[in-house]
Amino acid sequence: MSTSFAEKSGYIPCNTEWGMWYQTLEEVMVEINVEPGTKPKEISVVFKPKHVTCVVKGKDIIKGELFATVHSDECIWDLEDRKLLRLTLTKGNPSAGNCWESLLKGQYLVDPMKFDQMEKKITLERFQSENPGFDFSGAEITGNYSGGGPDLPS
């Protein structure tokens, strides 16, 4: 089994008061620090195409309209070591031009420098998926990469 692009090249996290979120070409990952000893039955997560609600021990942690549409039937959550809640959101439009500027509309925004890094990384991930025989995980990119980079002839 080959190592994924994100595993080899790392990720660009956006820190929040509850943890962090980051993204790849196809997914948005959310990591929420919960009180140690939290049980799965104390967690409620509802995924909808444009909305997410995450409640832990009766308290809203994340609730609102997503930055972009997701495939809600493919989204999952997992509780790791009873202290880290992971949400995996499958992007509705998995393309390099679909780099999320925030997790929710108007909330958990990425600062411009970090967003620039996210766009570069997702563009390189796009190049990797289009050219599976090459390894772009340590590559640098300059020039026009905003919005997923240029459309190259095939």
C-alpha cells in the first residue's frame, strides 16, 4: 500500500479553540479535543450537505453552515483514546480549485498566509493525482497556483 500524499508532505492546520481543522484535495479533517474519558454515547454529530452539528456532553462544539458542500453520506466521525474526536468531511467538489477558506461560513477562517500554503499544497496534491508515477510531496510551487493552478494540456 502506498503512502498518501498528505501523509508524506504533512498538512497545514488551522488551529481553533476546540482543536484544529485541515484539508486535502478530497477531504476536510476536524480534530476536536474532548474531555478525557468521553464516551461515544456522549457525542452527537449530524452531517448534512451544507451543515454540520457536533455536540459533546450536551454542549455545541461546532454548529453551522459549511464553507462548501460535502457528501454527507460519506462523512464519518471517530473517538480516539476517549479524548480526541475526529470528523472527516468528504468534499462535494474535490478539486484543487475548492480550497476551503474556513470550516464554516464566517467561522474558523484561515489567515491569508496559511491559506496560501493550503492552496499550494492542494495544487501539488492535484499534480500528484494527475501524475501518479511522480512524487510531488517535497516539491515547491511558484507562479499561478491560486484556484488550483493552471490547466495543463494532457
